[in-house]
Amino acid sequence: MKKLLSLILVLSMMVGMLCIMPTSVAADENVITIASVDDWMEKLNGKEDLGNATINVTAAELDFTGKELSPIIGFTGTFEGNGVVLKKITMSGEGDVGLFCTSSGTYQNVVITESTFSCTKNWIAPLICCTCQNTTVKNVYVSASVWVTVTGSESGSYAGGIIGGCAKSEVAYDVLVTDCVFAGTITAVGKYAGGIVGSGGSSSSGQPHNITVKNSIVLGKTAGKSPSCGFVGYNKYGAVNMENCIYAGGAENDYFPSYPFFRDNKSYTITNCYTTHVNSDDTVYRDADGGVAYTEANSGVVYLNKDNTIAEGADLIEWKRCLMGLDAIEVTGFTRRLGDVMVPNGVASFAPFIYGASYTVTWANDDGTVLATEIYEGGATPEYKGATPTKAEDDTYTYTFKEWSPEVVAVGSNVTYTATFYKTRKNIIIDDETDAPETDAPVTEAPATEANTDTTDTTEKKGCGAVLGGGALVLSMMLGSAVVLVKKKKDE
């Protein structure tokens, strides 16, 4: 009998151990998860030893108000933003300003908004101040509220809307930018400026850097003391390849670039691209032999004259929206949205509300009566500011406001929210014409109060508690049986 009891005790101990044993393997140490601003400041800010890690951002938004950010240097891995909105970034310095510097790898799915970046020389851009090896940037949106400013050093600065430039390297490398938007403003006293890449490199001592830009749009402004460009500022010793891109940035005498696309590249291809601006000599980009006019059959560019798209005197924003809605623009890889500009498919899939469109929000009672009508910018979460909605009682029920239907979320289209109500039956006799006793007890759909809340825990137990509870129950049953057996043995 003692052996049986010992076996039972061992089994119960094993059951207990099951609930404290690890149920999963440890996470990959090379993955850095960013779920908050504090995570960013602790794990990323100013780091120089991240190497080929994967940065995985799980937060929907990171607000850096009041934080002092330093570049992440030498990163060569993957930055996966998962559609995160990075906002209220303020970075400044003598040179090399950007979230990442002297870095390479892959950067994707991120929005940068309401931020300022400034320096006096060297490289500067919101995302990567300079890259030094093969780099891919995909699905990045830099909003109109982002400013990139170079205040000095005329001969040694490179300002870009996404990448400042390509650092000199002993080996050739490629930079790919696809499905990106730059809508901010660059002002550069320095040498080169480009809405996507400031400079591809100007030194003959290094290897060439080849830059490819696809399915991207520049809505912002670029101005440099030297000739600036809408997409790539300069790449004298490397190639530039552009496909399915739209330039609709700036306006006459308002930060318009010298060339809407690029200048002085060793070689280039440009296919199915559109521009709203040409240089004073009717050129859209410049090769080693001089400017290439939009009228040339091989230019790969369609020029869209704003005079044919909207009445004279309309402001720039309305011009852009009208322009992007033209039937003439059928660029593969873009999404057309009513009342808004065309956007690259990749960005539109996770950041559809960042482009400045406005929408009407209507608040209504359940009888259809309009309580309020408001205008919200896309991406804002509406908030009802009026008196709490009410509904008149009837012969059977009184009503209390419950919630809005559908659920109130960030606005991305015109929407009507309708009030819904709890109902409470009055203290009246209800004859339901059955044999059951008549009752005058009130019936309510409202949430339970402290007076009538049943505090009995009926929740199904899960996790380790369930295993332990089950083990305890089995142990109790087994021990109970053992006791009976012992007692019976003694009686015999």
C-alpha cells in the first residue's frame, strides 16, 4: 500500500512540474522588438553595434516629443516598421543627421510625420543620412509636415527626402527605392538635394552606386544652392533607373527643382514617368551631354501642363489633387482614391489616411435625426462633443444611451455614426398569455450595477491554473480511493 501512495505522490509532483515548465522556446536574440518610445530610446537610440539584426516595430505610433534622438550607426539588417507612424522627431547636428547613418539593409513600412531634421554639413535625410552598401527602401511615406534643412557648408552637404546619399565604397552597390512618397520640404544651402536621394556619389575614387526608383511620387519641395532635383540630386559615376514615377512637387518660384528627375548620371533609363514641371529650357532631366527635353520620343516622360487641369488661380493643393485624378495618368502600382492624390499601392495598404484628405462625420440619433456634422482630416479619430443622445420612453420601456454604431475609428471616408440605447422595462404587469405566474419585476438591458452584480466566478479556467487544478482533482480522487482501500483492508 505504501508503494501505491508513493507512486501517487510522484505522479502529482510530475503534474505540478508540467505547469512551471517553459511552453515555448526563447525568441531569436537577433530580433529587436520595439513596442514603445522607451524601447526605441533604450534599444536603438545612438547604437553602433546592432549589425545584421531585425528591428521589428509592433507599436502603431511612436511620438518622440521631448526626446533627443541620435542616429543608429552601421546598421545592416532589416527595419520592419509594420506601418508605424513616427512623429514629433527633432534631430540636429553639425552633420550626418537621420534615424540611420552609414547603414544599409532593408527599410520598409513606415510613416514619418511632424518632424524636423537640420544640419550644417555632410549627409542628411529623415530615414537614412547615408548608405554604404546594398540598400532597399520600400513603402516609406514622408509627410508634408517634415522639414529637412542644411544651413551651411556649400561644398560638402547632401540632402535627401528619404536617403541623404551614397557614401564612398571600395565595391559597387545598388540602392532600390520603391513605393515611396516624399511630400516634405528640403532647403539646402549645400551642394546637392533630391526629393528621394540627395546624391549618388560624386567621387571618382570610389566604386559606382546604382540607384533605382520605382512606383514612387514626389509631392514635396526641393531647393538647393546647386541644381536640385525632384528624385536624385546627382550620380555622376553611377546609373539611375526610374520607372512608374510621378513628380508633382513644388510650383513656379516656390522651391521647384532644376530638374524634376535627376542630373549628370553616368547612365540612365527612365520609363513611364510623369511630371508637372520642366526646366526653363524645357528639360526634365540632364545627362552627360546636356538636358533631355520632355518632347523627345525617348525621354520616357509625359509632361502634364497644369493649365489644362484646373482653372487659373487655384491653389497648389487642389492642383495636385486634380492632377492626380486625371485619366491621363495610368501608372501601374498606384492606387487612385476619390478626393485625394494617387498613392503607391504599398503605402496605401497601411497608411491610407496620411495624405491630407478631409471627410464628413455625421452624428445621428436612432430615428435618423442629425445631431451634428463635422469635418475631420483623414486619420483623425472623431469625438462627439454634443449632449448625450436621448430617446423618449414608451409604454413599456425607458431608454439610456449605450454607444455609437459602427464603432468610432480613425476616419478614412465619409461616415455616419448612429446612437444606440439600452432599454429598461417599466414596473408593469406583463401578461404573456402563458400558465407562468405574472410578474411586475423590471427587465433591463443596461449593465449590471453593484447591487445586482453576481460576483460568482464562473470563468472557465485556462493555462497553468487549469493543469494544476486538474492535477489536484485527479490527486484528490486517487487519494480518496486509496483511503477507502486502506480502510477496507483494515476492516477485513
